[in-house]
Amino acid sequence: TTRAPEPHSAKDKDTFAYKTVAHRLPVILTKAIDTTCRRLKSLVESGVVSSDHRLDAEQEMKDSIGRMAKLRNELQTDKPFVELVSTAPDVHIWNRCLSDHMSEFRCEPKWFTTSWLYAECYLYRRVREAFQLTQYVNTFDPFSESKEEALKSSIHAIEVLTEFMRTSFATKDTDIETEFTRFIELSLWGNKCDLSLSAGSQTNQFANPTQDLIQMRDFIIDNHTKQLWHFVDTYRSSSDGLQLSLVLDNSGFELFTDLCLIEFLETSGILNDKSVVKFYVKSMPWFVSDVMTKDFHWFLRYLCDDSNTHSSAVKELAHKWTHNLKTGKWLIIDDHFWTLPHDFSQMKTISPQLYHSLSESNLIVFKGDLNYRKLTADLKWDLSVPFDTSLRGFLPTTLCSLRTIKADVVVGIQDKQMLQKIHTFADNWRETGDYAVIQLAIKQ
Ligand code: F6P
Ligand code: MG
């Protein structure tokens, strides 16, 4: 067997890894600090604390701001990573990572020399710790405002999509595989909307979903949709129904497209009465826009609320989805493994219960860029390395990745023509989210 390559790291100056650590992460931190400063004065009004605790809570917010400012300074001056100090259950795992790094490399990890994946995850974990060390603002999420704003600004796109869904379910003139392809692609491109990349600015996508999707298809540089269809189609005729796990990525518009995909799978009989859909979410604020349990509920509440959308069809859908959660047909599951710096090949050792839970389903769909980086360990793989190889043994069950490309790692490009075509792309093609992959690994 060949040795696995090195991880991507900010030590390579010409990579997106470097740009992120040097330029993008400080901006994200500054925004988190600004939001916290702004929210400090309205803690009581927004229901974070009761008026009895206003002063204590304000002081704690200031302490948290201080910790984030210190973190930004550590990042910008490339200081060594330090141990986490709170008593949360994942802390010993993070601290073990630090000591493992020290024994392996004989020095502490630093922002610009350790792996990009470790550095970026560590940053978000430290932001969490800034609030975790407080009593009254412990659960404060410095990104919740941007997640909520993002959903509000995509309401029009959500209405357009809802209409698209209603008409496509009503007309019988498109075949079911074509429909499936559309909903997969919708959920795929929904992933363009993460806020850590766009720093908050959203464009309304899918003015005309059917046409837009066809135009964007050329940008999917490795596309296993056909194989995926053949896989799920077998469940249409089985009485058991597909057991599906969806490892979610971003809140807001992307989550909406993910739930539309599930809606399609139900309507088409691929999911049936015996199917349970498990949604895996983050247990702390993560990469700005990732979904937490509370964001999922907020999202549904917002769409159910009469004053927020003109379309009764959107509200109906949101009510139906809320009902699915109540009856247990849908489960939201959070687990701290998703917010560790480990890649997925380490899941079986670090979080065996999670691995087991995933292996109970027939199919796992991994959404987004970060999940892809963790599937492939964010290593400097050759473009042509098979997707299965890059997983290094991680295959709890058949899995697929729907990912718009927003980081350096890309694998599975075996088509010679495509490899040639990639040479004609702009230099920054891996950084924009304009290109994508739909990749499948089948468990035999
Ligand atoms: O810009 C790239 C980035 O911030 C990466 O650091 C990260 O992998 C990704 O965006 C997050 O994107 P997604 O929400 O698709 O996982
Ligand atoms: Mg994300």
C-alpha cells in the first residue's frame, strides 16, 4: 500500500489553506466579536437572561469578548495552541490531540504550520470556550444572528422552490430518475450558501430551478448520481423502506433544500412508513453557519409563522416537517464527534456509538465541504485517487457526499478528459463553490 500524503496546511503559501488562516479566519473572529459587543446591551430584551442577572451577564459577555480578542491575537501572531480549560466532556479529547501532536512532532501545534483542518476546528472550539466559561451566557451563539439573517434573506428563493416542488410533484410527465436528479442537485447547490465562505452575503439562487440546474450540471466534475439512483431505487419496491442518515451542514437555505430532498424521497416511496430519517447536527456553533438543534427548530418556527412568508405552501410544508419531528419519523441527533478535529477514519475509535448508529442506516448522505474534508482527512491527495481510497476504511454503510468545492482537497477524478479540462479552469477553482462533486462509496 502507498503511504497517505501530508495534510493541507497554511504552511503552503499558495493554498486556500493559507488564505483562510491568514485572512479569512481573523475576519470571522472580528465579526463574532462585533456581534457579541452589539448584543451585550440587549441580553434582557432578547430573553438571554432575566433582569436580575443583567449586570453579571454583561460582565461575562465582556470577558468572552476579551477571550475572543486574545484568540485573534494568538492566531495573528502564530502562537502555539494551548489546552482547553473548561470541564466539558470533549475537552480531554482535544487536550489529548495536543499532547499527541507534541509527542509526534516534538513541538506544540501552531496556526501556520499544523494541518489546516486541525487549526480551523480548534478556532471554532476556542470560540465556544469563550462562552463556555461563563454562567449566564453559556449558550450564547455569536453566529446565530447571521444564520437567522441568512434565512430571512432567502425567503424568496424558498418560495420559488416550494412552488417548483408542488408543480413537479403534480405533473407526471417527468420520469422519476430525472426528478431524483433534480432534488439531489438542489441539495448539492444549496451547499454554495455557507456563510464562512461568503462572509454573510447571500445571492438568491434558483430564479428558475429547472433551467438553472441544467446549466450548473457541467460544473459537477465527478457525478455518481446515476449509481446513487440505482442504489435508492431498489428501496422503492421493498416494504422495509430506506433508513437514511443525513449529516447536515449549513442552516438556512441549504437546510431547506435538504428537507426538499427528503420530501421528494417520501413522495416517491423510497422512504416509507417504516423509514426513519436521522439528521446529524453540530452540538456547538461551528464554521459560522452549521446547523445546531436549536437552529433546526428556529428554522421551522420561522417558516411556520404567518408573518414571515407570503406563501401558504411554505407554511404547510414547515408544519408537516414539524410534525415529522414530533412523531419521531425524523430524529435530530447531535454528537460531539462532529466538532472534533478528527477525520472520519478515526470515528470508530473515538466515537464507537456514533459509528454504530450510522451503520444502522442503509445510506448516509454527507453534506458540504467540511464533511468532505473530514471524509478525505483533508490530505494532499492526487486528483485521480479513487474516492474509496481517500476514505481509508471509513465505510459504516453505503455513503455519498454532496459537496460544492470550497477547499483544496479533491479526489476521484478519473476521467482523462475531465482531468484535462480542469487544467483550463481559473487558478482559484477550488475556492469559489462554483464546482462540485457527487461521490458515492458502496458498502458491498
Ligand atoms: O471557505 C472554505 C470554508 O470556510 C472551509 O474552511 C470549510 O471547509 C468550508 O468553507 C465550510 O463549508 P461547508 O459549510 O460547505 O462545510
Ligand atoms: Mg458549513
